[in-house]
Amino acid sequence: MTSDVKTFSLPARVLHWLMAIMILAMLFIGVGMVASVSERHDWLLRIHKPLGIAILILAVVRLAVRLRHPPPALPADLPAVQKLAAHASHWLLYILMLAMPLIGWAMLSAGGYPVMLSDSLRLPPIFPTSPVAFAVLRHMHGWFAMLLFLTFLAHMGAALYHGLIRRDGVLSSMVRGEKKAEMIEPVEVSESVTEPDTRP
Amino acid sequence: MHDPSATDTPPKRHLGSWALIAAVVAVTVGTFGYVGGWLAPHRLTPKRIVDQLQDNAGTFAGYRRNHAKGVCVTGYFDSNGHAQAYSSAEVFAAGRTPLVGRFAIPGSNPYAPDSSVPIRSMALRLAQANGQQWRTGMNSMPVFPVSTPQAFYDQLKAQQPDPATGKPDPAKVAAFFAAHPETAAFRAWAKTAKPSASFATENYWSLDAFVFVDSAGKRQAVRWRMVPEATDAGSDVDNSGNPDYLASDLAQRLSQGPLRWHLLVTLAQAGDPTNDATREWPADRPTIDAGTLVLEHTEPQESGPCRDINYDPLVLPDGIEASDDPLLPARSAAYADSYLRRTSEEAHLPGTAVAQPKPEAK
């Protein structure tokens, strides 16, 4: 799955940062709406559903992009346990970004709700009506959201660790392109230390 | 590709970086916790409202946390096309829309006697041919006691039975009403209201305002109510000593033929309050008869088709929208919480309440 390239392809980087914003927004919208009885509940719910379907579509596109443009290899000297953690957390992120919208969609279907993405755009049900399935899927949606949030925290923490402490080019491989990397000043570190060019 | 100098230096050099990483993670977690309500314990949440309903009347596994006692009905809405001038919803085109409904009485106890409250409720789920739905929950009084979710919660809290007496503390109830003059209209209604002998003879009001949107996008604030064709005092069934006389009466009437209501839609004028369910609109507002609600069959809620429906008033078809009434999103949010609790109980998920057998009649 990896290759000789040093950085992620442009489509991969665009999709990564776009989806990072969307998924993080989605997590906050989700916990916010279920904890609110104000008008926020209604308008957050109206954003939550179409945004979830958009994430589902982009996640499929992203998988295709990943297969076509394999990501750069992790640093050779990265300890094996960190490599394992990196690979496991990335696959967990992929699984969750695909599963969460599908679970949400199936959950509304099982609850007998029309799956409305707007005032008039309706998706067909993908699960038979069943209160038991609704309850199970609704709880899964909540617990998987917590797992996604924790995985996101680990991912963000690890990215900063690579960028600020190891300075091994892992973070910059998702921030900058192959050619421009040599010319552009690092952007992710604003402290006194700047990231040296890591390529030979 | 890895810069050796970075790892060869003592870790002390990275203290600032570690602190920065920890700070970024901590701020993200803190923000998440605040938005999710865990770090904002005073925010009114759906959970707190439903918990309070359970505190007041107990937990009855598998049942709705409010309006717990009820029966399912099925039938259709026969539109005459008159409301089409104001709403593009398919349900208002001339013709029939099938529905699954539910009659109920307020309160969280599914075994409460029908005479315990003077209010009856009607909920409907109309299923349009295009797959969109209109769900509505209506009550048999023209105004709601309070206008905000917080006041509703405070009222529940004031009415929580005192463990010593098993009854609400009159002083707390009086203090609540004194602090909430907007309850006056409801209290005036409640003073003369008697528990009716039948679901069939009641008017049912939407209470909350909604917005009709026509095919050109023009918006019109509305309220609606169901007006019964049946006007008699009650059926000939002897209901003395029967705590479930409403269900018996309904079944008896439906065995003789369908029951009908007219859907009357009241059109607001500029300045009429759309965000205050405690205030009626002036009586001279134009009203349109949008069609006839026809109910044909009834079934017990334990096995009927209404059991697994959440009558969320914000499940609306294109052409009907929520108004700025703050009760609407709170109803939607609290109903969703109640629905998750009772479906979780149906699924026997760990940590959920276990169903109790119906208590013997005393």
C-alpha cells in the first residue's frame, strides 16, 4: 500500500483536510444536538444528515484515491509499535468514516423515519423498520462517535508529535506537495524551532 | 529521511512541544465536553426533561415517557384541496393520505385511570405517496400551560411528588404558578374542564404554530385543530368502574362505523404570536377546512402499529415547516430521548428498565 513517494498526492491532501474539517464539525454537531432542546437541536440535525452523506461519498472517493496513489512510507526508523499504531488507527479512521454515516442512515430507516437530507430530498430506507434494530444502531452510532473522536485525538496528537518532536517529514507529507516542499517555509510550526527539510 | 539531531537531543528540548501538543488535545476535549453538555451541567437537555418525567411518575419500561397510556388508530386523511393555496405538501392535494394515529392521555403512567386528567391527545403520522411524512401531536385544549422548555421543566419539577405524602407539594406548585403568569389561560381552561367520556367528541389543537409554504415559496404562519363530527355526550357503554373507558368507548364507536374530524387551519395575521403556545390567536382569524380525518380501526398500543412510532412534531413534509416556537425543538429532542429509552427496553439492552406486569386493579 505504500510507495517511494515522499508526500501524499494532491487529491489525497485535499480530501484529507476537507474531510478533517467535515468530520470534526460532524462530531461536535452530533454531541451538541443531542444535548440541546433549543432551536440548535433542529438546525444542527438539518446539517448533520446531509453532511454525513457527503462524508460517506467523500470517504469512498478517498479510498479510491488511496488505491490509485499509495501513501508515502512511514520513516524507516519509526519503532515497530508506533508503526503498528499508525496503521491500525488509519484503518480504524477509514472504517469509522464509512460506517458512521451508514449506521446513521440504517438507524433512521429502522426507526421508521423518512431520511430527509433537505425539505424535499429523501433517501430510501436501507434497513427494515424495527424498534430493536433502531435501539442497537442508535447506541452504536453514539459509541462509535466517541471512538472516532478518541481516534481523531490520537491521530492529531501523533501528527503533532511527528511534526514538532520527531520532525521526520510525516506531517509535512500531508501538508505540502512534492515539488513545492523544498521552496516553501514550513507552516505547521510557528514556534522558534522550524522543521528542517527532511529529504536527502 | 529522519533528522537524527531531533532524537539525539535530550527530551528536555521538546518540553515546549509536548506542552503544546497536550494543550491542543486538552482544549479539543474540553470544547467537545462543553458542547456535549458533560461540562455544562446546568444546561437543559432532553435527558434532564425525560429524567424528570420518570422522577414524577416512575419508569414504565417499553412505554412512552409522557402520554404513556393510549391506543392505536388507523384511517386516512381525505383532503379537499382547500389548503393547497397555502401549502405545497402532497397531503393537501385533493385525495386520501393513509395514517397511523394514537389517542392518549398525558402522564407517564400507562395504567393511570382515564378520569385522572381532563386532557386527551391525538397524534397522527400521515404517510405521503412521495415518502415524506407529516407527524403531529395535538392536545384537547386550546393553549399550553407554558411557552418555553425551561418553564415546562420547572413545572414538572414543581409537580414532583413529595416522597413523604406521595403528592406534589402545594406550596411548590403555587410558587411555580405565581412565577409564571403565562399559565393563566391554561389554568382558566383547566378550572372548567372535565375528563371527557370519549376521545371521539374532543377537539384537538396543534398548540404550537407552524409555517405553511406554498409552491411559490410564500410563507403563512398557521395553527390547526381537529374538530369532531361526533358531538354526543358519550356512548351507551356503562363505564362505571372501568378505568380504561376511553379505549372501550372508542372500540365500541368504531365497531359501528368510522369516526370523523375536520382539519381546520387558522391563518395568522402579522403580529400574531407564533412563538408562544400559551396565547390563542384572535377569534376572527380566517380558518380553512382542509379536509376530513377518517378513523376506521383501533388496536391496543402494545401490539398496534402506533407502538414504534415517535410522533415527533418536526417530522414534516415539504410545504410545512416549524415556526419559531421554542417548544417544538424541545418536543422533538425529548421525544427522541424517550423513543431511544423505550426501544432500548424493547431490545432488552443492558442497563435499561425491565418491564413490569400491569398492576392488579384495586
